[in-house]
Amino acid sequence: MHDGDLEVIVRQIRSETSEVRSFVLELASGEPLPQFKAGAHVDVFPIPGLSRQYSLVNDAADCSQYVLGVKREPNSRGGSSAMHGNLQEGSRLRISRPKNNFALRENKGRNILLAGGIGVTPLLSMSQALFRRDADFHLHYFVRSNSEMAFRDLITGSEWSSRVNHHFGLVPPLLNDVLEEILRAPNADDLVYLCGPGPFMDVVRSCATSAGWTKDQIVLEHFSAEPPKLEAGADEFVVRLARRGVELIVPSDKSIIEVLREAGIEVQTSCEQGVCGTCVTPVLEGELLHNDLYLSDDEHEEGRLMTLCVSRCKSKLLILDI
Ligand code: FES
């Protein structure tokens, strides 16, 4: 248990769709939970040794409970199936304090919120916060079908339901047409907030860039359930831990994290998909092959940091400052 982690009770579990459940969490004492800002997530530890990140869905002004939305992933590596299979109302659960990589910015222009599937979760609390701020915003919720629309009651019962558009079953090229229309004619103070699966985010980013949105105007959170991508044919290399004086071989079919774990070396991780940044580590030497979505292009270019869960080394030797 890390300092500051919280033990909560699962007060309620609701089926939002056949694949998505929402979990209402409260402190056993009944006291309010720590405050958070819209867009925040918590690390959840559904079983020992496993942590997953889930966004807080509820209104940030109400900390009497946290609400999470979890989609059962067919290729779950333990996280969503543990949440769906092991937890019942009344279960105790360990979570971290809220963290926020997806905070709202201050602007006077439009705010366009684009959600792909379960990526809607942080955008719901952000919509609530923007409404309270009296901001100009609109949420576009892209989902495969009407029956797969999670948090329907929350949206229809909200004061901002008229600011939500649903788009069902859109795939390219129709998806691109709709996005082009939504993203048309950006002004300098407009922002796009984007969360969803990788392919959806890629299409949105490409449409936004073509429409004239700059990188700084696109605020995003990756919501990935895809397994980490190991570069096909990536060669083995040696990883040296400079401070420990340890050298280990990383074979082509294993990640650095796996090799360190097998050697009994603890490195903190969470998503293990190159998304959250928990495993970012300083690098002293090595030609890096970045496979993550967390570090910026500039950080990739500089080569001084890397994610140990998905990234690799193209040169024979990688030296880490740990
Ligand atoms: S554990 Fe999340 S980026 Fe590596």
C-alpha cells in the first residue's frame, strides 16, 4: 500500500451496457473522499499486484463518492475482468488518490469534447465542470450502437444534456466526414478534448490537423485496452542499471519490465501499455525505440526518458539511471 492510498467500499455496481459497469465508491467512514478536478483518474488495485487506471465520472463538486466506468475487455490482461468478476456491492477496494493528466484549461473560446466509446468517462465530469463554469462546450459521443451507450441516465438527467450529440456506428469514411464538420473553422482560443481508443484518436487528430487545429489546441487522454506493442523483430539488447551495477539481457519477446521483474527488481507500473507514465525512467545511454503514447515528441527526440513497459532499445546496450 502506498502512502495516501485509500480503502473504499464498493457501494453500488450498475450495468450501464452489456459490457460496461459503473462502480460507486465511498469511504467506509462515510467521510468525503479527497477533492479532485474534472478529468482526473485513480489507480485501482482490484487484486494484489495489479493496478489499473480509471477516470472519475462524477461531478467533481461532489466528493461524497467516486464513480468509475469499466468496460470488460475481451483481451483483458486481468484488470477489467477482476473489476467485473471479483467485486460485489460491499467489497473493499484499494485505490490511489486522484491524479490528473487531463485537466481542463482556461479559455474563452469553444470546447469540443470528443469521446470514443468508454473514453467518455473523463469527459462526463469535464462536461459538468464546463457547464458550471458557463463555458461554451459540446460533447460528441461516438459509440458503436445505441445499446452500447454507457451513462445514458447520467447524460439525459444532466443540465447539459442538450449539449450532447450521439453518433452511432460511424466508421471511416463517414466518421471523417462527421468529424470534419464538427472540427470546421477553429479559432485560436478553441480547444478539443479527446479520449477514446487509439484508432479513434488517430482519425480525430488527423481530421483536426487538416482542419487547422494546432497540436496545443488538442488535449487528449489515451484510453487504450490494446496490449503493449512489441516491435516485430526487435532485437535483444542488454540493459544496465547504472546505480545498481546490474546487467540483464532483454530478449526480443520480453519487455524491460518483465526482465526486471524476473530478476526481482521492483519498478512501479500501472497501465503497462505506455499510456500512464508511471514507469518513465531516466536514460543515460542507448538508441531508443519509443512505443509509448505518454512522452511528447520532443521527449522522444531527446532520448533522456523512456517507458520501460513498452519501449525498447535499438543499440546493443541500454543504460538506465536507476
Ligand atoms: S506503466 Fe504506464 S506507461 Fe508504463
